[in-house]
Amino acid sequence: MNELIPSKLLEIINEFEISVGREKIELLLQYADMMPVLPEHLQERHDTMDFVQECMTPVYVSAEQDDTGLHFYFDVPAESPTVRGFAAIMAIGLDGSTPRQVLDIPNDFFLQMGLEKVLTMQRLNGISAILAHMKRLALQSFESDVDR
């Protein structure tokens, strides 16, 4: 399974694998603080971003592609640090990935991180929903590349 995961994301997974118990939550909160800033053209423009309806927390995601690959941007309230942390992990870990790399990520990759030991099933479902939306955006990007 690890061969399907881009190296930046794999490094993050390894960080979580070696942490135990409360350390996993603390690491997630550290990532929440590292959430990449929304580009100016997306700030206050949720109408141009995808809304992840399956999350109880309001999560907005957008993907942009350039010569270096895909870049994902999230808007998640600071009051939801675990969801924000996971979104930051995804934005950082998949920055510059190709659409194919995003599509190939196993849907349950986060189980390698041991998050099921510290998060509720509801949070894990939200994580799955975020990944599913990212894959949809990657697929759209992939399809637009094929059309060119």
C-alpha cells in the first residue's frame, strides 16, 4: 500500500505511526496550526470551493493545478482543530502530487496513522469524506488534462 502514497504524505504517516496515545492528538493539533493559508482569490469565496457535506464541520476544499502538480486549499474553522489538522495533513502531504497519485491513495490510508485509536468514528467518516472530495477534484483535473 505504501507504494501508492506520495512521499510527503508517507513521511507524515510515519510520524503518526511512531507516536502513541495523546501524542497523536497533539501531532494532529500541530498540523492544524500549519494549515496553509488560503490564496487571496479564494478568501471569502466559498462559492468557488467544494463544500464537504458529509462533515459536521464546515469544510471547503479547492484544487488548482500548475506545472508542479495539484495544490489543495482548505477552509476549516479554527474551532475544529482535529478536522483542520487532517485537512492540513492532506494539503501538505499531497502538495504537488499528480491527479493519478491522488486517485491511487487507498481510501483507508489514515488507518496506518492509528487515528482510529484516538478519534471517533464520526471524525473518521469526515476524514474519508475529505479524501473522497479531493479525489473528485483530482479526477476533474485528470479529465481536463485528457481533454486538452
